[in-house]
Amino acid sequence: MRLRILGCSGGIGGRHLRTTSMLVDHDVLIDAGTGVMDLSIAELAAIDHVFLTHTHLDHIAALPLMVDTVGEMRSRPLTVHASEAALAILRHHIFNWSIWPDFSEIPSPERPFLQFQPFESGQVRDLGQGRRITPLPVSHTVPATGYLLESGRSSLAFSGDTGSCPAFWQALNARSDLKALIIECAFSNRERHLAERSGHLCPSILAAELEQFAHADHCDIYITHLKPGQIELTLEEIETCLGDFRPRMLQSNQVIEI
């Protein structure tokens, strides 16, 4: 499994700040933030599956445009996987004919450009070639999930957006093959109250969360979702609060293999 980071910022601004999106091999997206917009049309057309952590705009911004751009180039619908609650939000607020056409009915309900595939926590999706993806429990302000990616050799966990969530760590601690963890840290410590209120992490909260992580000493830890105006401050606080965990800042165009 080859994971290419298309976007990992908590906002936009400048040439290198793209919101959350990750390309697995050539055919699977994890979230569809603005980083997807840097792919070529051929790369967009090759994507068969999109797994959404949740429906906040920074994680879905490119999805409506992507379907419109390459739908007619594909021989089968693009499948969007998410919880039933998240898919209901997409149908009601995005693919509703007012904000964007409902491509699950275009060009016809029998042969649409887009189809929705609901799942619940713990259900496994087999993507072929030994690849599997499983939703993980997280805690956010809207229905949300993290993901566990399995290659057959090792696994990688992605938190998506989350606040404090003991069930997330329990799920990870049950794994013996975890190679990497990508986890958010959206706010600096001076805005801890905003992090707690909005279902996010800051360095001090994340430090306490990682104390529950049984594999911290042999798992690569990558920090994502930093707010553009607070990157330097948050990185300083991460070094102070999380130095013993040796985290790294996730970078756009970074490739992680598992």
C-alpha cells in the first residue's frame, strides 16, 4: 500500500497548503479536501473509492467537482463510503440539486456517476490485492470516523478529526502490526478551549491521549491538520509536550508505504 499525502493542512493559503486528502495507490481516496484538486484528470478518473471521515467542508470540498469532471469518463460509478449519518448529510446538504446536482441520479438512476455505500464502525471493506480498510471510533462535532488501512504486511491508522476518544486508542492497541499513525492537532494550547469545544486536539490534549497508546515506542507518529496561522507556535508546543513521542509533521506530497 502506497499512501500519498495530497493535503494535510487545517486551512488554505499559499501554494503548499491543501486540506485533508490522501491517495491510496492509484484508486482510493481517504477524504476529498482541496489537495485532490492538484491531481490530473487521468488520475481523478482512476479513483474508484472515496472513504470520508466526515462531512466538514475541508474534507469534502473536491468531491462534487471531481464527480462532475470525470463521471462521464468512467465505466462505473464512483463509490463514496461513509457512515449512514454522514451520507445523509451529503445527500441533504450537498448533492441536493440546490448546492450541487445529485450525481447518484445522473445521467440516470440506473447508471449514475456516483453511488453511496454506508458502513458502521468495525465493518471491513476489502479493496482487493490484500488491502483492507476499517472505520475506527473517534469523537467529533458531527458523525465521524477514523480509518485503519491494512496492506497484508502492516497497517496504518488515521484519526481524521477527533477530540479525546479512549475507544480510538483501545482499537489501535489491539493491533500488533501498526506501522504508522496519522493524528490531528488542529489548535495550539492557547486555544485549548476551542479544541475541546470543536472536537479537536491541541498539543497538551494530544500528549495525554498518546499516554494511552501502547505502540507509541515503535510506531511512526505523524501530526496533521495544523492551522496555517499557528504552525510555528503549535510545532513549538508539540516539541515541548510531545518530544518523548518523537512525532513528525506530515507534509504534502509525502509518501508512506505500509
